[in-house]
Amino acid sequence: MRKWLGATGVLCATAITAEEFRVVEAEGWQADPSRDGRIMLGRIPIVREAAESLKAAWDNEVAALDFNAGDPIRASAIVAAPLVGEKGRPGIALAFRCNPGAAFTEKQANEFAAFATLAGSLVQNATMFRWIERSKKQWIQDFDAITDFIVVHDAQNCLLRLNRALAEFLGRSPAELVGAPMSALRGLAARGDAGACPYCSGDADPSGERLLIAQGRSYLISTSQVRESAQDAGRTIHVLKDMTGQREAERRYRELFDSIQEGLFFCNLDGRILEINHALVEMLGLNRGSELRGRSLGCLVPTARRPALDSALESARVGQPIWNLELPLRRTDGGIRQYSLNLSPMRDETGKARGIVGSVADITDASVLRAKLVQAGKMAAMGQLVAGVAHEVNNPLAAILGFSQLLLENPEIPGSVREELVVIQQEAQRTKSIVENLLRFARPAPVQSEPVDVNAVVLQVLQLRGRDLGKHEVDVILHLDESLAGVAGDAQQLQQVFLNILNNAFDAVREAPRQGRILIETSQNESGVEIVFQDNGPGIADTDSVFDPFYSTKEAGEGTGLGLSICHGIVQAHGGEIFCANNADGFGCAFHVRLPLAAKPEEIAPADMDSEHSASGARN
């Protein structure tokens, strides 16, 4: 075309913008290498005067200009026409002459336009080809730059492509492995037949993720199938991500998490448990932490205390830590223990709360000890008060008893008055008995320490109450440990304790609508001897107050409320403990007395268990 037109140069350029073009084909013209073939209208001398002509060509017009400037570096004549392709106008074609006075004719301009129409498709195809080649090269570079292992195979499990990272790991070049069976990757697999893909799951649709352990390393395999066309059927892509470092970090985190002796948990902002450590699993009596994963933290807290938990979670959600929140938590065995909770928000890099971390400490024993200390303080204060009151009451009480007795001995007292004096004396004697109990509570008698056979004391108490128990058909069940060791103590005082507890149990079962039953059990462990009196009566509403002075569940006038308080003092003086709890089935309660073993155990003949020594109505 250049020779046919007699042109100095011919070029074809594609449009970048309306003002900028890139030369894709040229003859008789050398583009500036630094500009990547780009030309700007009005900036390069050879086309500066052609600006209008190029604009016209871009507007689908054929334009020819004749300049006669005479400057050898300037064009004296230019003809331009649009390149027309199948998909629009890819650019322009331009021919120029640098010979003064050599203008293009109209015929040459029209023929050049026809050339531009033909060249448009060629330029468009060439441009597309170059773009495809450039994209392919870029894709290969990107594919090989990925550090994860990538492999593609067909339906016959033949390798179609793999990236450089995988080839280098295998010590082969990608070209060597293309076309090879997938079994060539057996070194990165732990299973599979010789002709099978070691990474396909064998399912109809192998897509998804799974973990593979090979050569001591962990790989997360992501599998996808290509379904763009029928030709792609069976083409599968596997991406193997080395998770060894992450798995090792997770293992170390898990070991650290589970080695902490304090219970720990993570939950989301809604209070749903995400993870708990081994210590908390044991605290709650679980088999494994997954039993709680996804459940609400509130499921562990009794209904009455959930508002306190909800309030604490809300504070943590807004970024306010919560310290030493005491809450009862429910164990899997149905038991409830007291725990101290700390809650803190987990924040992301922006400082926004994304979850909650909590620590849990079992403070049940500490709570019990604290309650015992409070109770001991109350009892000591009450004892001092009672001792003072008893002494003040004793003096006028002695006068009442003395003068009433003198009046009764006077024969001149009328009969009606004598009857009233008898009532006064009886009530005064009752008051005296109460005062004596008060003094006994305030100042218990010293323990006469000697070896005591607990089973024998239990049987003696049953003999004292045997008649009443048999009369009311109360079923007494004995489980006495015949190998029970002796305890150091005062047999008379222990008898008073057991008799008081038995009396209370007897009164309780008489009120029950069912057959009365009292279980008495003795046992021994490393710390000492335990005696349990269990009844099936109505139970006790307030077990925490049962040992308080003057606390009684009986009707007014039927009890002083000092019996169990005195028992508490006696057991404490023996170095033991006494407590009660309602039965799990909701019927009745059980009193537990724990006494330490004698410092120097002696052989004590076991109590005779024959029926002649058992209380009426009792059975082994």
C-alpha cells in the first residue's frame, strides 16, 4: 500500500482515547520506543498538522490534507480513514508524504479508505491475538506464582496442568508431568488405588474440602469440578494448602488452653458457647466440650439467676469487663455448685467487641466455709446473749418456784387457788428447763474424751425410742458398718445428739401421709466416721437456718428451737461437723454427723446386732 500510494509511510493505530492512539502496524515510520507506540494528536511533528484529519477519520470520514510547508520533518500531505472491523471501529489508518507538492488525489484517498476497511478486521484480529497471548502469559505467571499446590486432571485421571510450586516439590518440570497419571503424585497422598486420583473422595460429586496427612505434613484439599461444557466433563481442580504450621499452632493453643487449671470458655456476643477447656469440662461433669458447643451459656444457670447472667453478658458486649460474678451452675449429674465468673470482651483490630471470653472458678467449698464462719459468729454472739439472759432469769425464776412451793404447803390455801399454784409451778419448771438448755447451749459441758462405739450409741438411742417407733409403725432401716472404728468423744453427749435427731425424724414422718421410714447408716472413710439419719417426711424449707437458736418448724409450745443448736455445739466440740440436706426425690431430709477417728484407735468390740438389742420396729 505504501508503494502503491507513493507514500512516505503508512500506519494503523488503535484508539486508546479520542485524543490518544497506539500504533499497531507501521511501514516507513518508527514509533518512539519510550511511548510504547502511543501517539498524541498534535504532539508528534509528523502528525501535528494532521490533527483535524485524524479527528475526521475517527468520525468515519476520509480526509486528505496538503501542506507544502517544505520542512522535511513535517508531512506535506496526509490521508486518514477509519479502520472498520466486525466489532466496530478499532482505530484509524494514516498515510503521509514528506515531498512538498505531492498531495493525495481523491481517488487515492478513496482507495486508501477501502484499504482501511479491509485492514480493520485484520488489525482487530491481530490486536485480539496479542491480547490473548499477553493474557495467557500473565495467567501462566500468576498460576505459577501461587505457593499452594494446584493440579488439574481429566476424567481419566491424567494430569492436564500443575503449577510450578507442585512441580518443584516433586523435583520434576511441569512439562514432564503433563499427561502422566495422577498416581505420579502418590508421594503427596496417603491412600488410593494405582489408577485413581489420590485426592478425589470417590463420591459422585467430590467437590468440597477435607484434610490430608502425608509425609508428616497436613494439607487442606479444596476440590472443584469444571462444568462449563461437555468437553469439560470430569475435569477436576485440586488445591493443596499446607496447613502444617497452622495445625501446629492450633495444637499448641489447644494444649495451652487445656493445661490452664481454671475453667475457660469463649462465646459469641449472643452468649452461645464456642469453646470450653478441659478444666471446665471436668467442673461441669461433661464427657467432652462439644456437648456444650453452640448452646446458650444460660442453660447452665438456674432460671432464678439468669437475669444476673444476662446483665453481665450485656455489660461485656458493650466493652465493660465483669469480675467475680457469683452464680450457681448446673452440672450434668443434676447437682448445682457455686462458681465465680469473670467476663471480658474479645476485640478485633478496630477495637470492636466480637465475642466474650470467660473464666470460671469453683467457689463452692469457699462459700460453704464462709457460711460456716458466719454461722459460727452468729452462734458465738447468740451464746453470749443467751448466757446473760439465762443468769438474769434464773434468780426471779428461783423465787417463783420457792414461793409457789411454800404456798402449796400452806393448808389454809383454798382448793381453787391451789390448782392455780400448781399451774404456776409447772410453767415455772418448764421455764427452768428452757433456761438450763440455754445455758447448756451457751456453755456446753466439756467433752470427756474416750473411745466410743458409735454403733452401740445408735442402738441405745433406738432402744430409748423403740416403743414409740413401733407404736406408730415407723419402719427403721439400719445399715451399720460392723467394722467401724471408734471415735474419741463423750458417749452421753453423742447419745444426746443422736436422740435429738431421731426425735426430729420421728416427728417428721408422723406428719407425712405415707408410711414412715427412717434410715440410719454408719460408714467410715479416711477422715473419720459418718452417721446419717434419713427420713421420708415433708423435708425442711430452710436448711440453712435449722441450727440457728430458737429456729423450729413445730407448733408454738411444742419445742424450744434449741435442740439442734445444742447438737451443733456438741458435734463441734468433738471436732466434727453436722449438716442437713433435703432428699433428691423431694421427700424428707437427711442429717449427716461426721466425727474424727480416735487419735489412738483401740479394739472395740462391735455392737451386738441381734434383734434383742434392736429397737422395736428396726431391721437391718
